[in-house]
Amino acid sequence: MERKRERLGTPRAAGIAGVVFAILLGVAIVLLRTALPGGADGHHITVDAAQRKTVQTALGLLPYAGIAFLWFMGALREQAGEAEDRFVSTVFLGSGLVFVATLFGCAAAAVTVLDENQQDAPFGRHFAYTLLTTYAMRMAAVFILTTSTIGRRLGVLPRPLVLLGFAAGLTLLLVGASLPWSELVFPAWALIIGLDILRGRRASAAGRRTTSA
């Protein structure tokens, strides 16, 4: 009975974690893009005190976004249970872990922007943007594609969300780095998945109450 209660709580955990992750990462990306509009090519941009404060706020959010993502990933994997495909689930797990590691590496590199003497800021800014837009987003693309594949095979994701996932994953995988603000595709997808999971759980709960009545 206790195990059954734990499994019934998993969809809610996945939905909440997905929403929290999406909000935190989305806000952090917007803050970074706003404070450093030159991106990886802005080698000669001077960062003032207000921009450094904005970057600092964004960097403060990224660790919590990574934690929420790990919770989101674990809760999603739990829903697959014994029916999971080992090959796909290995790629799912690996891409998620590498994404978090790359995200934290991006945050560590962006810390150089906070240095007031600005000696290492151009390199740090370029390195951080490269990690985020090229490597982290490629891992995010693989994560989206494998999640959509698992959702399709197990029937836990509706067809429109499966198609949306494939479109989002291919976008990040093929043209993400060359498309400004494309990093927001990942948190947007996670937000939609999280809200869909929460909506489905509420609908299931309502159905059980109606049946029992």
C-alpha cells in the first residue's frame, strides 16, 4: 500500500518539478540575454554594475533550476517503471545529467562577468554562451527527443505533445545555436509537459471521485 501511495504521487512531483524548472531556467535565460545582449560575439561590451547585478541574479537561479530538473527527470523516469526501454532510458538519463553538468559549467564560466576589472569577462562570456547555446541545448534536444519517444511508446503523452517534442528537439539539435533566444524552447517545452501532467492528474482524481460517488 505504501508503494502504491508513492507511485500515485509521482505524476504530481513530475508536473510541479517541470513547472518550477521551466520558470527558473526561463527567467535565468531572459536575464542573461538582457544583461549581455551581445552574446558570444560581444567581446568588447563593457558590463556596468546594473548588468552585473542582473547576471548575478540569473546565476543564483541556475543551481535551483538544475535541482528542479533532476527532480523532474527522476519523476518522469519513475512513471515509465518496468516498461522502460533500457536503451532509450539510458540516453534519456545520460542526456539529462550532461545537460545539468553543462548548465552548471555555463554558470561557472559566466561568473567572470561579475569581475569588475573585466580582464577575463570577454572569454568567460564567450565560453558561457558557447556552453549554453551549443552544448547544453544539444543535450536538451536529446532529452526532449527521448522523452517524447518514451511518451509515445508508453502512451503517456498525447499525440500533439509528442509531435511538439519532436519539433522542439529537432529545432534545438539542428538550428539552436544559430537562432537567437532558441534556448527558451527547452523551458517552454518543460512548462507545457509539466502543466499537462498536472492537468491529467487532476482529471484522473476527479474521475476517481466521480466513480466512487
